[in-house]
Amino acid sequence: MTDRRALPTSIDATEALLDRENYVADRALATVLFLSLKMGRPLFLEGEAGVGKTEIAKVLASALDRPLIRLQCYEGLDVSSALYEWNYAAQMIEIRMREASGDLSKDAMRSDIFSERFLIRRPILQALEGEPGRAPVLLIDELDRTDEAFEAFLLEILSDNQVTIPELGTIRAAEPPIVIITTNRTREIHDALKRRCLYHWVDYPASGRELEIVRRKAPRANAELAAELVAFVQKLRAIDLFKAPGVAETIDWANALTELNAVALDPSHVSDTLGVILKYQDDIARMERGEGREILAEVKRGAEAKRAALAAG
């Protein structure tokens, strides 16, 4: 029996692993993922929101039967939220109890209240203390939302797979976690951190791959509808929108239109559901002023041309 926890041994095996989890990846992504796993290096994924960066970590955890530990980054994230903090309330109760009992030995009290039973483990420490043979997948999501000070803190983690807690000492990972870092590139990440990772830009998929993604993630969608909405979204990404729709929005749109019993795109469906794929009013207003109908007309002409070519061939 194949051990699910075993890492893939080739690029083809990595592609197969992703495919089993219904993640439709191109060869370049499968290659850098294989190298990241083989070399034990963090994988730094950059790209627009909604192109499937976070999903890669989820897929890996599921496929390899490993825990997924997610650190969702945000402005102001600090070490206590990412690594550890002390349970101050419980420590104060312990101090009061010792005072009440007359046990006032400062050395004993200090070693006790700063012991592991009062330690609250946050995502990074949880990942470093993972079970050997089943090291977790650590997802550091949207790193660009944090500041440079937090990036500097990560350098020790990514370089040595260890952290130092002053009261306890250095904690080293018995087996390094699989680290996936994502960023939407709202700001540049420092080169010192990038150098410790393998890098990959996750782009919007080509139409054929996106259609396959929709078929897998929205299997109830009519085939004609799926082809037309993918073509529509592909054309949206080619124009200057404030925020182009990601793959996640394409899947949501396919599911939403299926719930409306649509079997093909029509002007009313597009107009009524633009908020599923576009998240800014200026973009929606632009489509409603007529550009959406023009794109739909192009999609319909393209679909008709394909049908004519198939009938002739």
C-alpha cells in the first residue's frame, strides 16, 4: 500500500498528486512544487488574488495526510500572535495560589510559571513542534499584509527551522514543516526572505485550463454555459479593470448561474450576476454601460464559429 504521507518522487508524481486533489496545475508549478518538497525549501507563491495560491497548501495537506497550520497575515501582526505568548491570566492565578500557600521561592516560582504548561502555542511554534514523519504544512498567507519587521523575524524560521524563546531556550524542528508563503504583491517582499525560498508566479490560467478547473469545481454547470462564462472572464481580464476576476470568481459564477438554471449566458444573466465576478462598483458600472453586452456578443460569435468548424470538420 502506498504511503500517502510520502513525498512525490518526480515531477510527474507531483502532477498526479495535484490532479487527484482536483487541482489543475501547469507543468511549471508542478516542477517548482516538487523541487520545494525535494530540497526542503519554502515555496514562495506570488500572484493576483484568487488564482489558487492558498489552495496549493490545502491540497498538499490533504494529499499528504498532514496537518495544515495557517498563519493569516494582517497589518500589525506580531511575534506573540504568530509564534507564542504566555498565558498571563493563568500565571497570575498560580502566583496568587503560591502566595496563599506560603510557597514564595522566587527561583521555583519563576521556573514553574514560565514552563510549557503556561505557554500558548501560535501557528509557527505549532508547525515547528510537528510530529516526526508527519510534519505539517505551514501556510503563511498574504505575507505582504505585514511589515518588514515581521519579515525579519521569519528569517530565523526559514533559515534554521528554529525559534528562541528566552524563558525556555531554542526550539528546533525535529522535521521541518512544509512551508508555503503567499503574497498578492501589494508591496515588495525583501530579497533576504525571498532568497531562502523557491519562487513561482501563479498567473491566471489559459482558457483551456480554466475550463477544466470549472468542470471539476462546478461539475453541475452545463457544458455550453461553462465554455461561455470562461470565455467571458478571459476577455474581462484583457481589459483595464480595477480588479480582474480570479479563478475563484469564475467558479463562483458557474455555481451561481447553475443555481439560476442557466444553460448558456444571456444579457440578463450577465447583468444580474456581475457582482459575483466583479467586486468594485466602477467595474460593474462600466459593464452595465454596454461593454458587457459587447463582450457577450464576442463570446457568442466565438462559440458559434467553433460549432461551425466542428460541424464542417
